[in-house]
Amino acid sequence: MVDEIKKNKNKESVSGKKIVKYEFNKFKKSIKSTDGEVTMILRAHLLAEYYLNRLIEIELPCGYFITKEKLSFYNKIAIVKALDVLTEKKGIESSLYELNSLRNRCAHVINYIISEDDVDRIGLPLGQRYTQSKFNFLKDVKGLLYKTLFELLAINLSFIVNDRELMKCGKTMEWEQKKAPTETPQENTPKIPPISP
């Protein structure tokens, strides 16, 4: 997406739809609905760390020197917290800490089984959208996990990263308005592929 921003350096705005599509595709390539729950967590952790590194590099003049060091995920969250860029989306910081804790349990406990309580710890800080998702995925921990990771990474965290990146370039996201919308906003959201058992 950085290339898209730089390519359109004479424009004051960049298409929000293109950014959303780009990030949605990045998420789908990184985390597949057919993956096991532990694999989803490990890959989500890597993707979250990628976004944290981007935020550090965007916000600090020489942020690259921090991201190339072997800092822990926890330390990177602390740095981003100190930069005060996560406050615009409530709950992300707590969700990231919980993702890190769950990743550590998955990596250090043989045959760890992810429970609904584990997913709740990541999802509940995200608020009402998680509560609605939980209702839609009754008894489907894997589907709820995938949807929760999608909300945390592809929607919330990637939006903050891209918004900050655009601000640094003096640009804004442009959202095309339809003259007569024929679909409800829920129908316009990207569809998550069905989870296979």
C-alpha cells in the first residue's frame, strides 16, 4: 500500500476501498479459515507484529533501528502505546496483549486447545462487534476465532497503520459515496469464507 500512496503523491487522498481490499487480501493470504486454531494464532501474531513494526517505523524518524532489534512483541506494544496511536480504536491494545499471551500458551504447551474463553479474552476488548460475532458463531470456536482475528487485524489495526501512513504523507482516505445505496452497510462488508470442520 505504501507504493500506492507514493505513486499518487500529487493527489490529496487515496481510495479507502483500495486500502481495505489490499488489507483484506493480506489477511486472507496470511490466515486461512482452513488453518487449525493454533496455526491461526501463530500467523495472526506474526501479522500483528508486522503492523506494530510499521507503526513504529511510521511514527519515529529512525524507527527502523528499533524494529530491526530483537524486541519482544510485548515491548513493541509498549512502544506503540507510548506513541499514543492506539487510543483512537478502543480495546486494540488489550486484544494485542491477549493475543500475545495466547500465542505464548500455544507455543509452549504441547497440544494446547484454544477455548472460547481464550477467544473471549482477545475479542471482548473490541466491544459490541465481538459480541455480535459471538452470537453468530455459537459453539463454533474456530469460526469465532477467525472472525475475531479478522476484526482485530484486517479491520482495526491495519486501518490505524494506513491512516497514520497517509497522515505522514499529508493525505486522507477517500470513501466514494454512492448516490442511492441499494445495500445495507452490513452487506457491504467483506464476506468471510465459511469454516470447514
